[in-house]
Amino acid sequence: MNNSRKSIGLTEAEVEEIKRQARAKLGECKKTQDIIGQQIFSILSLYARVFYYPLGAEGPWGITYMVGTKTAEIDEKPFVAINTSIPVDAQVFAAAHELYHIWYDKKAEALLPSILDEHVDHDISELRANRFATEFLMEQDLLHSEMNLYSIIPGRITIKEILTLASLFTVPYKAMVKRLHEVSAIVKEDRSNYLSKSDSTIEQLRKRFSIPKPETDCRIALDNLVDLAVSSYENKLISFEKLEYLLSMSNLEPADIGISKPDAYIPPSDDELDEIMGE
């Protein structure tokens, strides 16, 4: 099927295939009984070189770049950038979305902030990646199990309960609304009503119900650069100044990871030299 096709939705057959793919990957990752949440970042790191960087609140949520060709000798991981200027729940959704592109359609792309917007005509591959992310992060049986635990009754779900579930699964509010409709927990009319709420209204409701806000962290992390730099310094392969430079790329200083600047070299005095030579 042509990935450039535009569509307002997926066919039943496409949805069933994506469900199968998500179940297979949850089983492969041994996560069928877990709420994944921020574990998604660790999972993503198994399959990609991940760069976390604040690209701005209006920047893409994530970017995937597929690397070269795969050979028997070299298995190059793709590169993924996650925008840390956006809330952590959006970062979680972006990571799961990018995993679909890595695992299935092998497509380089930039995930735009409008990805959960109902009024944007998304590329079919983006719709598939979105549906995969919801199936992977909010597995149906696990979602129903959490609803039972918190006495959330399908067909009678309040906005407070939607925000509670979104917080539990660390996913955006809009993603949870859509997922609840997909699993027949809310009707189409309620879905439209909940999705029409403005961002400011949602923030006010979070405060009213004392539900934690998914803050941004603006962190900078370049794959395993920090660990490699520290190991190289500990093995005397690079200087302290080189370590400082490499750590600065992740907005860190040596002191942040427990490394102090070495004492400056002081040459021996004449008396000390005489004593050394006399030995």
C-alpha cells in the first residue's frame, strides 16, 4: 500500500494488523502486563541512537533518520531525536510513534505537533504510527484493568477520570480520549466533546483535580556520549579539558557526575631535583 495516501482513518484490516504488530512487540519486550510510560525511552534506546534536545515548544515532537543499508557486518541503528521542550507525556507518545517507523515502515520522518489534531489530514503512515503508539502504550486489557481498579465505568467516564488515566499511562490527554473511544469506553459524541476542550481548560482541570502536570524537562542527552566520555577519561584516554568539552554537549560539568578537576601540575623544586638525582 502506498504510504503517501491521505486518509481520515484506517481500514478495519489495517487496524487489526497494527493490533497484531503491537501485541507482538509487547510480547517481544516482555511488557504485556506493564504500564510502559517512561520505560519507552529505554526500549527506544535498544533500537535507535537517541538524542534528547529542546527543539522548542512548537518544534517537531520527534525525528527519525534511517541510516544507510544493513549488512551482515554492520547493523546501523537509526537516529531518533526527541524534543524535550514538550511535556514528558508527549515525549512518551513520540517515542512509541517513532518505534513504529523503525520497526515497520522504515521511514524517516518528523513528527509534527499537530499529530493529535483532528482537523489535520495526516499521511497514512502517520495514522498507522499513531494507532501503533496507542496500542503499545495503552494495551486494551491493561487499560480495562486499570479502569476496574479505579472504579471507572465505561459509558460514564468523567473528564477527571480521563485525566487520571492519562497520568497513569503517561500519555497526552487527547491520546487517552481517542484510546477510550477505540476500546468502546466512551461514545463518539463524548469523544468529540472531550477533544474540543482547549489546552488552557485542561490545565485548569488538572489543577482543580490535583492531577500532576506532565512538565517539560528540556534535558540534553546524546545517546551514550556521557558514559563513553567518562570511561575514556577514567582510562586516561582523554584530558580533563576534553572531558569538560564533551560533557558540555549534554549541558553537564564534570562535578555533576562526581569528577573533580585534578590539581595543577607543580614541577619539583631544585632541592627536590637534587634529592631525586642523588638517589
